[in-house]
Amino acid sequence: MGTNIDCQKMKKQKENSRAGQFVEAVNKFGKLFSTKTYSPWLHSDFIWSLTSYGRESARCVKIMHKFTRSLIKKRKQEILNKGIEVSQKRLALLDLLLKLHLEDPTAITEEQIREEVDTFVFAAHDTTGIAINTSLFEIGHHPDVQDQLHEEIDAIFGDDKTRPTTSDDLKQLPYLDMVLKESMRIYPSAPVVSRHLNEDLQMGDFVLPKGTDVVMSIAALHRDKNVFPDPEKFDPLRFSADEQAKRDPFAFLPFSAGPRSCIGQKFAQLKEKIIVTNILRRYQIETLGRRGDFQQDLGIALDLVTPINIKFTER
């Protein structure tokens, strides 16, 4: 967003910090949303609003929206007052949206900007973090995979541990791409997705009628042994070009698919590759424990209930 709120440097519960309150509200809302989703008797918005869950959820939403609106107004005022350059080719998302807004306020309103910013902040804050954690877990658990990654990364960066990673560098890391995909297959950040049917859907001998809400398990799809033999095995070569060509393109859906697929897919993949690359440039990692040693939970996204223990040794 082009804005630094220093939320990672603050205590989560810091009363006088708006950023701290925002982080706390995001985390609480995620748990409350999960409670509502898996409690059919709370699906009615009217009933939900009468419960303590509903009231707390409304409080969290108010905090989140207030914080996002304040960021947008502050950045807009900076651009208006200081003449901050927003005409360069590449812009932060918030600056791009504000540029469109300032050129034509009817094209996109401040409230519509708030909705777009919320989507990226809320949807991306935890999902990519979990994907990075689980990828590092599997890399540290498979020395042969890590050796190949170090070889691929060292061929680009050598002994340089500080040079920023560029987009051209990332294009030269095909094995890392396979490793991250295999990790997302086993640990999809969004294990379930849902769709509302706008027309009848024929599925084998059955017809799902128009108006039906359908929930699909991405986690189950990714563990279909008819598509991914020995599905619990961590094998990055499943995502070599030859192997991918043999599969249906909808067999692997970590970001869902279709017009409602994840808007931040490329952003998430770039972020994961950059962070994992920079960790492996500096460290040899070793996973302490087995896959079953840490617990997972399903909220809005896959969540890690217990820590993943990894040992880092400077290279």
C-alpha cells in the first residue's frame, strides 16, 4: 500500500496504538467469521446480530474500516498537499487507486478504495505467512530438496547475501517454484472455497439446482490419489512441466479458479518466492519434528495453532 504502520513492532494488545487495535480486530474477526460459518444456527444476520459474537464482530469491523479509511484520507491529503508524484509507471496499489480517484472522483470513490484495500490487507496478511511457514517446514524436513534449492539460488547470487532480489532473478528459480507449489498442494491456505450457482449444474447423475451454495474442499482435491499418487509424500517434481501437462488444469487450485479466483495470486507468489529465497541465501534450515507435531485449524484460512520449530544455521 506504500504505507508503513509498524504493526509488527508493536505489542498486539497495545491500547493506544491504532495499528495494534487494527491487528487485534483482524485476528478476532477471523475467528468470529469462522464461528459463524461453521454454526448454521448463526447464519441469519438477524440472529447473529443479537449474539455476543455478532456484537463483537460488528465492533471489529468498525475498527478495521475506521483504520483503513484514515490511511486512505492521510495518503490522499499527502498527495494533495505535498504534490507527491503519482505519475510514475509503477505505483503502490493505494496510490494507483487514489490517482484514479483524483482524476475522476466518480470513477472510484473513497469507500470503494477502502473495499479494495481491505481485500488485500485482510486476505493476504495471514495466508502468505502460513504458506511461507509450511514451505520452510518441508524444506527443512527434506535435505535433498534444500540442497537443490541452495544450488539453484547460489547459481544466481553466489556468496552475495544482501543484493535485492529482482524479478529477473525469480524467473531463474524453477525448482523453487515447484517446491512452493507442492507445499501449497499439501497445505492450501484456503482449504475450502464456495460458489453460488447462477444456473443448474449437471454433476454425473445429479443436478445441482440454480441458487444452491456449493462448498468445495481444495484440501481433499489436492489429496486425490487418482491425481496425485501417494498424496502425503512431499515431491516437488509433481510440478515439473511434463507432470503438469498430464493433469487437468483444475486439479491444483491453491488460489481457486474462474472469475472469483484470488485477485492477489501473483502478488502472493512473488512475495513467497522473495522471502524464501532470501532466507535460503543466508541460512541452512532444519525442521525439528515431524508433520504431525504441529496442529492446524480452519478459520477463514488455514491457521497454525501450534508453532513450527525450525533451526536456522548461518551459511
